[in-house]
Amino acid sequence: MLRKPNFAVTVTSVILFVYCLLIYRNSPIAYFIFSISPFLVLWTVYTVIRFGIFRSKELTEDEEWGYEDKNKEELGVL
């Protein structure tokens, strides 16, 4: 449960949304959520990086980056 990226993103998003609602009421719970929010974000980032699954094509050796919605020929030179 704690190793599932979807769970981590959902919990963090809901808690930060509740924080946004409580901050206008000057609730002491909002200050507590503010104090733990860096840990929530770090937990989410760690979980997504460590346990997330990459579902896209790998870049070839001569490619520096890639876009899923455009072909390489359509991008042109910047």
C-alpha cells in the first residue's frame, strides 16, 4: 500500500487540497499539514521514482529526448 505510486499521489493530493480549504479558516490543522507537507511530497516523489513503472518506448542511442505525440522528423531544429 505504501509502495504504490497511485496511492501516494492520491493521499498527498487530497491532504494538500484539504490544506487549501483549511487555510482560509485559520485552522490549527492547516499549520500541522503545512509542517508535514515537505515529507508528503518527498514520500510521493520517492515512491513514484522507486516503484513507478515506465510505460513508454526507450530512447535509442542517438536520441537525446523524445515526444510521444510528434515524430522526430516533425520537430525540426530549434
